[in-house]
Amino acid sequence: RGIDKTVQALIEELEKKARPVKGGSDIKAVATISAGNDELVGTMIADAIDKVGPDGVLSIESSSSFETTVEVEEGMEIDRGYISPQFVTNPEKLLVEFENARVLITDQKITAIKDIIPILEKTTQLRAPLLIIAEDVTGEALATLVVNKLRGVLNVVAVKAPGFGERRKAMLQDIAILTGAEYQALDMGLLVENTTIDQLGIARKVTISKDSTTLIADAASKDELQARISQLKKELFETDSVYDSEKLAERIAKLSGGVAVIKVGAATETELEDRKLRIEDAKNATFAAIEEGIVPGGGATLVHLSTVIPAIKEKLEDADERLGADIVQKALVAPAALIAQNAGIEGEVVVEKIMFSEWEIGYNAMTDTYENLLEAGVIDPAKVTRCALQNAASVAGMVLTTQAIVVDKPKPKAPAAAPPQGLMNAGIEGEVVVEKIMFSEWEIGYNAMTDTYENLLEAGVIDPAKVTRCALQNAASVAGMVLTTQAIVVDKPKPKAPAAAPPQGLMV
């Protein structure tokens, strides 16, 4: 309880001290730090948010080239997620991800599977994923969709329509125009069971979480979308209702803001995944900063918060609770001390100096100076710091109240087999060969087949330039990954079982 009370008081102090994000420089600084001090990523995130606004949507995709670019495409996000988690296609991120999906939009409640069987058959024949946006999908229809999705027969997902009443119908019309679909409205006599494949819309990319759906439209819908936005702006100008004005402005923002698509390029698949994860981290940190503000990074905020704990302890009457406050105080200074130690500086000295400095002042390990970290761009989102405090307190509480932990007993790994004898090198002195090639013409090299130095192009000892280029890029990519990796997860070696004794009587 002492840990929880102390952390709650620290969060209140953090909220008072957090500073709102001011412009693109703050956004770039947050994104750069979160991406492992990658300024290119920071610049791209800042550029993307500048294009779609702080309430806009950012999507991350793989690029077909080595370059990473930012493009703004027609699209929108709605505040409804998948109806069932069984529709998930990316279990690691708990997302449904479709490309070139057909979109069925209706304000009807779908309960019978027979109503949508014709559409399911058509989309299956086309091998196209299907997104169903309806008032609801329940009963037999939902059960059948889930079962066939799990069996791999259907590639489908169902999402509840956003909004309520007349606003729901208007938002469904917006989505229909965005995707080029024909809105199947019950009051117009357009029933789901009569829907044809031509009445479905197309979304180039669909990303659905449990809470939201992001649609990136086909490029062909741009003209219709602009006409819809113009119509909504006219309605906004003519309305006198404050509520209607807010909702119309929200719809205009969703349609006109678009989606900033960051297309990530890399030389290897490993580097691509690493870069996408870094950009994802930077994106999340940036939106967290926009939401709750920013604080000094480098562990300085936690050190400054630790100076508040003595005042918090005075309000705690129980001795055990005060002990909990002491535990939190010791934990708060650990990150800054560790950063200093990694930079080759005495951690305790750095912590003490930060404690007696102003709120914004901290230790910048990159420049080995004490300075205003907010001005230097060493920034953390206040939300990240708050969540770290809350999560650490929660885990610590769990550990302190746990009586036992069940673990798997490690099994010893078999020793590696000795390499076969006789696989020795050819015996040529490599350094001598390299030095001789260095001082020769471009075409001259060592031909190991004939043991001579000669024109390798004429001798037929040739490599494709593309192979050499890719080898250089891949080597640089792997080396960069290794140099920036802090830890590697490996299987603990398991000892090999002793060999069985030979059968009696079969002795040599």
C-alpha cells in the first residue's frame, strides 16, 4: 500500500510538471529518442504529423524499395474494432490486416448466414478479403463466420457501425463514399441478401484493432471524397446547432485529414522488421506526448520526483507504508545512475547533481553535459513515465505478495559435435594476397584455381555487381543490428543424456 500511495502522489506531481508539446521540434525530439536516437525517423514522424495533424492517423507499411518515405493517402479511422478476436490475422499485435479488401456497408443487423452467403461465395472466388460494417453481426451469422475463418475457408472480419441514430447513417455514407461502396440502407429498401459484388467497396489497406478501424482507400475515390467534404462544409456553414457543428467538423476532419503512410524500406528482412518496430515505438511515443505532454528524459524526471518522496512519507502513518515509499525512492534514481554508468560516469555523483538542479536540468549522456534537457531535445512523453511508474508498482506488488513461482527445470544441452578432421585451409597467406591485389589494377586479382595473379575478367573469374552491392548492404545492416542490440535471448543449453551401455556379449 505504501508503494501504491507513493506512486499515486508522484503521478499527481508529474501531471503538474508536464509541459504541453510545442510544435514540430518537440515532436521530432520525442520521436528521435524513442527510435534509438535515429534522427531520420524523428524527422519522418514530425513530417507525417505535420501533414495529417495531431488527431490524424499514421500507418506503417513495408516499402518495395530501400528508401523510407512518407505519403498522405485518402483514408479515415473509425472508433470501432472487430466484433470477435477470432478474426485476428496478426496474433502478435492482435490486429486484423487486409490488403485490397472488399467492403460491405449496411445499417442492418445480420443474424442469419443465408443473407450474406452469395457475397461470401463471390469474394472467396475472387480471393479477396471481406470487411463487413453493419449495425451488428450476431448469432448464427457470427458463429459461421468465425468457424470458417478459423478453418481458413473465409478471410473475413465484422465491425459494428460507428455512431448512433442519424449520425450513424451519415458516417456509414462517409465510409461508403471513401471506399466506393453502395450503402445498403434498410429505409431505402436495399437489403443485404440482395447485395451484389459490384455494390461492395474496395479498401487498399485495412487495419483493425479491438478498438478502432483504419481504412486506406483506393486512389480512384479521390474525386467523390472531395465532393463529399465540400458538401459537409456547406452543411457546417448553414447549421446553427452547436452539437451538429461539432459532429460535422469531426466528420470533415476524418475525411479530409487522410492517413499518413510511412513506407519503410531496408536492405534485409531483419533490418526491415527492426526499423518498422522503431518507427512504431516512435509513433506511439509521439502521440503519447501530444496527449499528456512532455518531461525531461534521461531519467532526470524520476530523480526530480524522488525529491518529493520525503514530503509524501510524512503523510504516511504506518511504518510499513513508509518503507514502501523508501523502496520507490531508491528505484527512481536507478535509471539515471545506470545511464551515467554506461557513459563511464559515476552514477551516484550524477544523481546527486540532478537532485539539486532545476526541474528541466539533467545529464545528457550524448554530450557529457548537464543542461536543460527540454531545450536539448532529450525528452520523454509524460504518459510513458506515468505508465512506467504504475506498471512497476503493479509488478512489484505482485512479486511482494507472491509466495511461490512455478518454473520449468532447465535441461542440459548436448555438447556440440567436434568438427570433422581434415577440413584445413588451402595454406595460402591471405594478407600477402590482399596486399598484392591492393596495389594492382582494378581487373587484377588472385585466381585460386590457377594460383596466379591475372586479369580476372579475362580469366572468367567474375561476380555480378548487384550481388556485391547487396552483400555490402546486408553486411552493414546485420552489423548495425548487432552493434545496437542490448541483449540476445537464447535457449539455455540442455545436457545430453549419457549414451546407453552396449549390449552384453558384444565386446570387441
